[in-house]
Amino acid sequence: MGAGGQKAPLPSKPKIIIMHHFTYKAGALHAEDVPITTIADAVGTPFYCYSTATLERHYNVFNDALARFDHLICFALKANSNQAVIKTLGNLGAGMDVVSEGELRRALMAGVPGEKICFSGVGKTRDEMAYALKSGILSFNIESEPELTVLSETATSLGLTANIAIRVNPDVDAKTHAKISTGKAENKFGVPFKDALRVYAHAASLPGLKVHGVHMHIGSQITDLTPFKNAFLLMRELVIALRNAGHSITHIDLGGGLGIPYEETAEAPPHPDLYADIIENTVGDLGATFIFEPGRLITGNAGILVSKLLYYKEGEAKDFMIVDTAMNDLIRPTLYDAYHQILPIAEQQASAPKYLMDVVGPVCETGDFLAENRELPRLAPDDLIAILSAGAYGAVQSCTYNSRPLIPEVMVKGEEFAIIRPRPTLEELINLDKLPNWL
Ligand code: LLP
């Protein structure tokens, strides 16, 4: 079966254009002006590859859309925390949204000043709070009353004051995958909207805390503006009520979550200009600095995962393209049912026949797939593929399962490329283990 066998090629589908700088030139996929094969020859496969021009473009499009507001974009570092990515965005003026001391240190080390950093997350430890207080961060986004108490104690013990916003859970359905929905009552995030005034009063009564803002974040990969609108309207109500109660609310943090196109045949998510219109029509007149925490929107389509075909296996029901990357490098397909477009690095004729196949890795799990039931041309061993839209929640979520070392990250700028995280050796991986003295 396969080419020339019983499996008939499939009809071709219409395409939408996804904006990035990974394009074919003279029949070969390039990252900006660098052939992917050149990078593969230098670093081996698999590897992540980021495009500076795409990163900058996405930041600038979002920033331009928000230009009508006094605002700060705090890139959600969890999406991609490589120093080179942080520094590229920091150079454009971005602040950072962090969720651990590790992320905070990454932001500071890349030169982002503390006063542009927000600290979110439900489980900040005392040590993390102390480090952030000493770093003079812009805001602690507080998620519970016990956390308020601990932050107050930590700040007073250091003789410092923490600027705080309280994350409010508006109980709206973001209409996204259940594992990345954060603004429903059953999710662990934020304090219930109905309790917010009481929690703010509590915060204002505690020493070492300065209430300065409100915070929300309802989920990720949101492609419908209605949940944003509903949540922003609730924030409006809250800000007015808080000000009436005597709180000075100077910062409104609307979180991140705006979705990106992953699929060439799907409807494109709303443009940032339309998102900005929703803000203008809901909270735009409240007179505050708006903070945004986009992650995926900035880096998602600025990165690809490059892999090599090891074997083409003809199954009974469908074929399997077995490649050298796997779920440990990119967990999104199996964890979130995510779709990532896959392109051969060597451009195929439009008329090249396509076949239904799963693209799978070497990891010993049925859930180890990069794509299921995908229509792709039949490639041969050693051919390279690019898994697109892998710049957000790709490398950061990777692990060494099956004793596979973390894979390198490469950044391209024009005709140049640099390894921004090298591939560790197997020896380095194994030497992380230490034997107890009785063995
Ligand atoms: N702010 C907060 C408080 C967040 O929890 C998140 C994401 C963001 C901002 C950024 O959201 P974005 O603009 O990237 O949608 N690993 C999952 C996504 C998890 C998102 C968690 N929070 C994935 O691969 O789809």
C-alpha cells in the first residue's frame, strides 16, 4: 500500500495564510533567510527554531492595536522562557508576567526591570514572595485570602510594600479546551467575583500591601471575543465598585488568552484590533494603565519544531510517519488535542499525492503522536519536516521521558542563526542522577 498501493490520495483543501517568516524559497523551507537544512546540518535534529522577525511582528501588531490605551504588555514567560526570546521582547519594551522565582530570575537576567514584571500564580511561596519584593516588581497578582496574609507578613518582615491586584474569577466560559480554561467557578484560579469587595477590604486592612489593581485571566487559545467582553464588563462593574469603596485602582490587568491560527483550514481568530475594540467598549473609559499578559499570541507562530523522518511504516488501516521528535519535546497534541500544521522541508508539488497517516515519535506510549489522521505527502527516511506553531508551550513543556535529552533551541535573525540552548549530551543527562553511598 502507500504510494501506488490501495490507499487512494486525498483531495486537496483550501488554505488560510498563517503569518510568520517560515516560507519556502527555491523549493526549501527557510526561517527568514536561513535554509532549515543549514541549521539541521549544524545542530542535528530534532530542534526548535524561532524567528526574530515573527516575534517582533507579533509583539508590534499587538502593541499597535493597544496604542489607544495607556498600557504595558507583560509577556507570559511560561509560553517561552528562553533568555534570547525574553531579551528580544524586552528590547521592544515588553514587561513580563511570571509565575515562579525561576521565571522571575529569567526575566531579570534578560534585563527586564522589576518595575515591568507581574507575578501571577496560585501557589507563590514565602521565599518567592521575598525575592520578588526585593526585586521591586510592578504587581503581585493575588489568588486567595491566605496568600494575602502570607504576602503581608513577608513584606512587613522585610520592611517593604507589595503592590497588589487581586485576580477575580468571573465564572465565564472561555469556550476553549477544558485543560486551558481558567475563569470558571470550578477552576482553582482567582477569588469569586461575589467575594471580591470583601477580599479587597481585607487586603486594604493588612500592613505591607498596597492595593493598586484588578486582575483577570479566563483561559488560553480563546478564539471568540464574547467571553472576553462578558468578563471585561464584570471587571468594569468591579472597578467602579472598588473605587466607590475608596480603593485607588490605577492598574487593570486583563490577562492574556487571545488565540492564534494553528490550522490552515480553520477560521482565523479575531485580530488584536477587534480585541482592542472590545476593551474600548467595556473598560476603556476607566482611566487606568492596562496590563496585558499574552503568551501564545507573541511566540506561538514564531517557532517551529524540526524533525527527521526515521521510518515510514505502512499499517493496515493507515500509515505511520515515525519521526525523531516525540511527545516529550511537544506534549500539546496529546495533552490538549492540539493541531499543529506539518510541512515537509523540501517543498512538494501542489499535485503531489497525499495520504492519511499518523505522525508519531519513538516514545513508548500510544499517546506519543504529533498528528493523527493527517493528510501528508509520503516522505522518505532522512527527509525533514517542520511542525508549525510550536513557539509557545513547546520547549518549555518538554521533558526527558524515555531518557531523551532536551532538544536545542535556535534563533534566526535575517541571514544569521544562533544556538540559544544547546543539546545536552546523554552523559550530562545521566550524570544528573547521584548514587546513594550504600550502592
Ligand atoms: N496570564 C496568566 C495568568 C496565565 O495563566 C496564562 C496562561 C497567560 C497569561 C498566557 O496565556 P496565553 O496568552 O498564552 O493564552 N500549556 C497550554 C497553555 C496554558 C496556558 C496557561 N496560562 C497550551 O499549550 O495550550
